[in-house]
Amino acid sequence: MLPLDGVRVLAVEQYGAGPWGTQYLADIGAEVIKIENPKDGGDMGRAVGPFFIDDDSTNSSASLFFQSINRNKRSLTLDLSSPDGKAVFHDLVKTADAVTCNLRGDVPEKLGLTYETLGALNPKIVCSFLTAYGRSGSRATWPGYDYLMQAEAGYFSLTGEPDTPPTRFGLSIVDLMTGLAMAYATVSAILAARATGTGRNVDTNLFDLALTNVSYPATWYLNTGHVQGREPRSGHPSLTPCAQYKTKDGWIFIMCNKEKFWPILCDMIGHSEWGDDPRFLRFKDRLENRTLIQDMLDEALSARTTDEWLDHFAGQVPAAPIYDVQQAMDNPFVTENGKIQDLVHQNGTPFRVLDCPFDMGEPTPNRPGPELGEDTDDP
């Protein structure tokens, strides 16, 4: 059995963050039923391109975007604004552990998706909400998306090279992490509900997650007034060497994030004397001489290719190549760890997605994301 076998989740969800979070639940055994409105084509993620299985944009589950975040789910078409649709949904709530929802902040209450309504049908139900800015307050009615959160929470000021325009993080990292936070909070609340017999509302939102992720730079500012900015070559704000350096054929990222790694690095690149140099003995010393160290490492590391250095370091020095998406997916280490999953679409076409990051002792279920309403007629 997978850990969440026997858990039923009704997911009133669309697009990115919510479906990403419930896919985590489905991957480890939960029965996740997408509740989709047939009048508007269901989850808007079904239409997101530009890439579709067999180039068929008319198929409701052919979007590769959709398939990336809806594996192992079921789909039930219901109009929750209609009396009949609401009645069917309420019957399902009586059998469910949780209702998850990532609609705009003011919508869940209008649709009767909160514990105040559903708890009367099932006292143990967990009602979990992922919104843009929360379900209360001055922005409850605001739509909101990942990049907006990155902009307002300071990410643009921390990403990229100094003296360049503000830059967003390369992925929709706020969506992805908020989805995971919702999944974590939902499972935690289900555990409590099973122990106590009482469910609850659980809230997370994109803005709060984005803000929380600012983490120690935020703590630095709140306590010392220090405003962290961008560092050259994507370097760490205080640890050196921790940045990208030139090699014979490109770049390598080195992270000597413990004191012990600096002398090891110096020895392995043929400059053991640097490890004892008083200018570089401690992190504070190396930070003061960061530009000098960058120039010294650029020169020394340019003697070999990135792959040659990685083979030479062999885990003794924390280092990584700097890949594009193609190189990252074609990395033999990804294949070695079995992190690409093979699925078969409902039309018989095989396709591939990334596997979930958990190892539960058995393979991740491998059902493709459902067609719109695929399970509506199931008993």
C-alpha cells in the first residue's frame, strides 16, 4: 500500500499551483477527484500549449502542461453553482477526507466549499484553500499569479547579475512550492481530523509562501537593516567560493559551504598553498577577497573542461555542471535514478514526465491525467 491509500480528496482546482499540490497526494496513493465545470471546459490548464500529445489541441487531456501536474487523478464534471451539481458534490463530501480548492479568495465561500458549510455534512472534512492573497483582507478578491508574487516579495531583486534589469526566477517556483505547502497542510489536517473527529479550514496563499521563502535575507533586514541584493555570478551572499567559475569549455558551479572544503579544493586544483594563505583562511577572509579568489579560480579551472573537473573532484568538492533543460533531462544521473516516468495517453500514445521526488518503496502509479469528465459515470 502507498501511504495515502484510502484517502479521498475532492479537488476543485485549475491551472498550476493547486493541481501541482494534489498530484503529490495522488502520487502517494490518495484518490484525487478533479471537480470540473463542463460549461467552461473544465480546468483551464487543459488548453495550455504550445505542446500537445500528437499535436492534438482538441483533446481535453493532450496538453503536456496539463499532464505535468495531473497524473493519477480522476475527473468528474459538475456545475457547483447548480442545485443538482451541488447535491452530487455534497454526497461526495460525505465520503471524502478533504476538499482542496485554488480558486480566487472570495469564491470558496460563495460556492459553499468552507468547513462552515461542509462540516455539517461531514464533521471530519478538511477544507484546504490555496489562494493568491488569502480569503480575507483587502486583497481577497484579487486575482494573482506566481510572477506577481516574485515581483512583490523581492525575488526580482535577488535574481540575476548586478546592474541588470530586475529578473524573475526561471521557474514558477512560488506556484510549485505553494502547491507542496498545501499538500503538506492538507495531510497534516487529515491526520488531526482522524484523531479528533473534527476537520477544519486550512489556508495557504501564494503571497505568504513567496514572502516566507525570502527567509534569512528577510531576517537580516528585519534585525540589522541589511538589504541583500544580487551577487556576481549567482554567488552566495556570504560564503566564498560559492559561485560559477570558468573552465576550459564553459562553467562549473562550486560550493565550498563548509570550511573544510576550501583547502580540499585548493589541493585538488594544484594550489595547496592557497589553503594556508592568511588572506583566505576563513569565510570572512574569503568574502573580503571574493574578486581575487574568482580571478584565481577562473585561471586554475580553465586548465580542464567541466566534465574533467567533475570527474577529478568526484564528490570531494561540492560541484555541478551548469546545464540547460535539454542537458538536465539527458543527464545520465537522472536515468540512473529512474526519475523519468513513462505514461501512455488514453489514445495509446506513449509520453514521458518527471517522476515525483518521493521513494515510497514501490513505483509511482502511472495513470495519465484524466480526460475531462472521464470518471463522471463511475459508480
